[in-house]
Amino acid sequence: ETGVTQSPTHLIKTRGQQVTLRCSSQSGHNTVSWYQQALGQGPQFIFQYYREEENGRGNFPPRFSGLQFPNYSSELNVNALELDDSALYLCASSNTGQNTGELFFGEGSRLTVL
Amino acid sequence: GEDVEQSLFLSVREGDSSVINCTYTDSSSTYLYWYKQEPGAGLQLLTYIFSNMDMKQDQRLTVLLNKKDKHLSLRIADTQTGDSAIYFCAEIPTGGYNKLIFGAGTRLAVHP
């Protein structure tokens, strides 16, 4: 069974730039969620994708957007980067047919905005 | 509103029991979770409890749920140095689409 994989693991950008982060979901999972974890804090829900459509969104501005592909992999895009966007971005996959709501997390992409 | 609160730090001696506490706000939460995060890593699901249960035991882990007080605890028996990590309590609020609300995490330090 293949776990959740994310790329890149680390990256550095400057203010105003755009970034794309990628996630491959665990085998058999059809739902992908993205979380932002700032230093010293718990993860904050950004949004979730199911069947290639956004299925729930947290309190993040529209410059945070995403995609889900037919193979259930996903991308998180952030435009017009700000210093406060520096964080660990976590992808989690799950299966809507599983009623316990368990999420399986990748190791994250650490973004630094200078 | 949605909020999960945890104490930030706990220090225990190797071999002792650790108890990590959490309070949550949504009384309709169906499941409550404990996740572990080691340095530089993602989150690992440790255990979860269904809201109609008071207690769940899984090897060295015991979860206690007090729905009246909206209080959740995680007890780790015979704590080892490998248990040193950050522990997050999380809930899925009503209509949450598997959207987890996490606490800020409790950093557990295990010393000899």
C-alpha cells in the first residue's frame, strides 16, 4: 500500500511569487485535504477535494486554490505569496466511504517566503 | 465557535505515565482523534474514539472522553524516549466534511 507523498519537501520563494505544491493520495483514497501548519501551531484546514471538486473550505483567501485530478492526486496553488504564508503544508487523503473520518498525512512541504 | 485547546508542554520521566489533556467545543463531534508529530515529519494517527464511548484502550494508549465536560485525555503508559513528540487533539465539527480542527499541540518531553 502506497502512502501519501508530497513534493517538493522544501522550497524558498519571495514575496509576490506563486507556488504549486503536489500530493499523491494513498492507494484507494478518493479525497484529498490540505492543511497549513505555521511554526508552533496546529494544522489549519485549507480545503478538501472530492471527485475533482472543492468540497469544503477553511478561512483562507482565494489566492489559495487547488486541483484534484482523475487519479485523485492534487495540487495546492498559492498566488501573490506573503511572508505569513511561510509554513508546513500538509496533504491528507481519506476515503469518503470510511465513516471514521481518518486522515492519512504526508510528510509535508515546507515553504519559506522571504 | 470551533476551538480545541491543549496545554503546550509536558515533561515526564522515562517509565512513568503521561497524561495529555484536551478540551473541545463542538458537542456534536462524532469522532475525536489523537495525532502524533515527530520533528520534521507529518502527522501520524495514534487513535480515535467514537463519541458514544467513554474509554478506549490500545496497547499503551488509553483515551478517556467526558462528553459532559467536553474533555478528552490521552494516557501513555510506560512512557519511552521514543514517545517524545508533539501530540495533537482533533475533532470533526458538525457537517465538517472530514475537516479536522486541531489543537495547538502538546509537546511531550521524556527524560531519563
